[in-house]
Amino acid sequence: MAGMDWFKSGKGPLYGLVAVAIALSSSTALAKPMAPYSKGDVEKGELGLSLYRGNANPFEITSPVTPNNCGSTMDLVLKWDAEENTLDVHLSGDRSLEPYPNLYRTEGVDFFPNPFHPEAKDVEGGRYQLWLISASGPLLNFYYDMNTAELLGSELDFEVPPANAIPVAFPTLYLVPTAFFQPKNAQGDVNYKQTWEYDNMIRGDRADLSHFYITFPPPNLCFANPFRLDLSLLRPYLSDPRPASEARPWSDYLRGGLLFDVTAEPEEYYHEPPRATFFGMYMGTTAVGGGVPNGWKLDIDAAFMGVAPPIRPWHGAGKCEQTFEPMHTLPEPINFCALMAQAAQ
């Protein structure tokens, strides 16, 4: 026992040999997550952080099972130089993504069709994209039917605002993707690099398009609490991509606070012009100082309402199973129009 205790203490003569053997055989071991860091300024700088499953999940996104019993992470490093007009992106990870994935959802369980977010229910023979997301999107006007209070669309959906509609402004985020990529081998290792023009952030997969906008308006104003976002029925809204002529510079993204998302996309575009599919593999954000820890998620309600704490535990943490971020509603949504009508009687 004494000899065993000596070995366990790390002082025994065999301990160093065992440590060396483990190190030499660790070619299949996973790298530790990157500690988040940043340096420089808007004109020239560098940012690095690790991406995790479920780390910044929006409503109604699906987090699929990932390799290595869902124990992998991905590292993201961005380097920019306005004078050189470059933004270099490097995404890497050991055993992090399955090549050409097949992913499935069940309608009414973890997939709910949405006219303002057309996407494929399933992905077969899929491919991946990294999305760079800025929280500095503009306020967009959304129009609601005056009689039914149903959402008609945003100002981007109409050349002329619909007659007799109720306009309501909502904040937005905007995002732009890399080109499509696959892991470099059957084990799922990723080593992907892309360079953008600093002053011209167009889509990596489509040079004719740039960013698009995303937000989460209520599909019906009667189910929106004007004072409590967390008590409102909300659903994703994704605009069509803007033309390349409207591409923003990287400085605009930086000034707004960043989020990152690696998604699995269908083998062919499901919608034209292309948007994004809500199969989120790995995510991260700079919106919280020091990043969001693994097993936790950005609290979007808290972020939108400007209240603390900004993070909360992710309900899929510790489970290696496909996980759905629920629709943003209560078990029985509150109809505020009915309440006001009742109060007026």
C-alpha cells in the first residue's frame, strides 16, 4: 500500500515513465478548450474562443449529437487588419463534426413549420457553415394585421407598407456565413480557414449576397407582453439575404458584439435565396465578458431585456442526445387582447 500511495502521489520512479507513455499515445486525445482572449482594436486585432454545444441557442434550434460522445469542442480564431483589408478565420476541432451528416427532426416535437423561417426539416448528406453574427442590427418595422393582430412581415418584405397595418419596431441581429466545409477526415477533425475582405463581408458561399437579419417577433400581437419579453410568444424571423452591394465592413460586426454558430446545412439549398438551417452544432459569444462556460447558455431573454444574469444552465448539458430549444411560449400563452377587452367591459 505504501508503494502504491507513493506512486499515486506522483513521486514514484515509475510515474514519469507512465506519464511519458500516456503523452506519446495521446494522438487521439482531445485538445483542451481555448481560453477566450482578444487583443488589438477595430482596425487590427485578434480574437479567440472555444465553441460549445448549446452555448448560445436561439429559440427553436436543434442541437444534434456530436462525435466523441458529445465531448468535443471547437476553437475559433479571427485575425483582422483594415490596412491589409483582410479578416482571417480559422475554425478547428478534434473529432468535432461527422462528415456528410444525416439529421432528422419530428414535426410537432422538435420542428414547427414557420412561414417566416423556411427551412428543411431534415438534413441528409449535409455540409457545414460557420456564421459570424453581430448584435448591432438595425430596428426593423414589422407590420401586423389591424383586425387579427397576425404578423404580416417586416419592412423588407414589402415595397410599400401594407395598408391599415400596425407597425412595431424590433431590434435585429445580422449574420453572414463562410463557404461550406467538411471535416478533413472520417474521424471528424476540422481545420477550416477562410479569408474575407475586411471592408466587404459577403457570403462565403454566394458572392452575389451578403448578410441577412434575424429577430424574434411575436407572430400575433395579442400574445406579446409589452413589459415582459419572457412572457411573450415569440418565433424566429429571418429575412432574405441582402445583395452584395449592401455588404458591411468587419468593423460594423465588431462594434456590435459577436456570436458564432456552426450549422449543418442540406446538401442543396432548401430555399432561394438561401438563409440558414436551425441545426446548431457549436456556438459561442463575446456578449458576456470571459465567454459563456461549457454547459451554460446565453439567456436571450435577459440579453434583450437588459437584465441580469446574462447566462443560465443549458438543459441539454451532460446529455449526449439531440436536444431542442423549446418554442418561446408558456404552456398556455396569455392572450393580452382578450384580457384588455375583458377589463374594458
